[in-house]
Amino acid sequence: MRIGVLLYLFFLYSSSRASDEAKGDKVVVDCNTLRLGQYICPDPSINQIDPDTQQYRGCTKGKIVPSEGEAEVQCIAADGIICNETNNSTFSKKLPCKWTNGYSLEIALLLSVFLGMFGLDRFYLGYPGIGLAKLCTLGFMFLGQLLDIILIAAQVVGPADGSAFVIPYYGAGVTVIRSDNETYLLPQADWHNIT
């Protein structure tokens, strides 16, 4: 009797090992805890980039800085990893994106260069007061036009609603790094040496 039970248990154990080998020893994990290199975001088999804005589809407006939004994209885990949320290798993850509202950097810059003395660049970006002042003063005697060309090209001046410019994927995008009172600064050796 005992030998029969032992043989039965051995048979169950060997059959479960065979089924694990048939699955290829896949590991079931919480995919939100995967490290960089264990997944690809976004999943390249799904078209998740909006061709008009060059950002993730469904990019929402940021709460503090409107242009710094989030989008939920589909990701794929590396081979041999199964997500316990979906029971397959795909999962969703929130990634940062630039919220855009349709204002093109190229159009704003062309308007600033060719029609900036009439304030059309500022009207386009949503600043009608400055646009009217530039219209009445011929671009502040062309000095305001030159200044606006520099400010728009450097992306210091953007759309009035706080959105980011629509820029081609390999375009001249500028990322602003912000600091405030919560930003940690690494102390430097020469900070207190006054000569």
C-alpha cells in the first residue's frame, strides 16, 4: 500500500515537472515590479504613438505643469515572464509624455520670422495682448520680433494654455529641468571657500 502511494506521488511529481518543462519554465510575477531591461515599453507590435503629436496616444494634461503629462501604454515583458495581472506577457504602465494641444513649433517659428512684426506669432500662441501691442508698434520697432524669434526657437515662450509644442520625433525638443525647495543639491567643496 505504501509503495503504491509513493509511486502515485512520484508519478504526480514527475508529471508536474514535465508540464513545467513544456511551459519553458515561465515565471509568474507582478509586472509592475520589473526592472529596466526586463520589459519593453511601449510594445512595438502595437501602434501607440500619435503621428500628429509624436506623443503617446491618450496623453493627459499634467496636474502641476500642464505639458508634463502621463499616458497609459501597453508594455511587453521579456521572454519567460508572465504577468499575474493579465496571465500573459503584456501589461499596462503609466509613462511620462508631453501634453500637446496642436501648436506646432515650426509654424510658430515661421510666423515669428516672417510675420512677427505684426504679432501673428503671439496671436497663434494665444497671447492676444502682446500680439496687439506688436501689431501697433511694428514688432516693437522689430526688436520685439527679434526677441520673439530667439524665445520661440529656444522654446522659452510656448502656447498660452501650458501645452508643449508639437515637434517631429527627431526634432529640436528642449527638456526643462526644474528645481525648487525640495530639490537636493549635492554640496560642493568650493561653496564655502570665499577668496
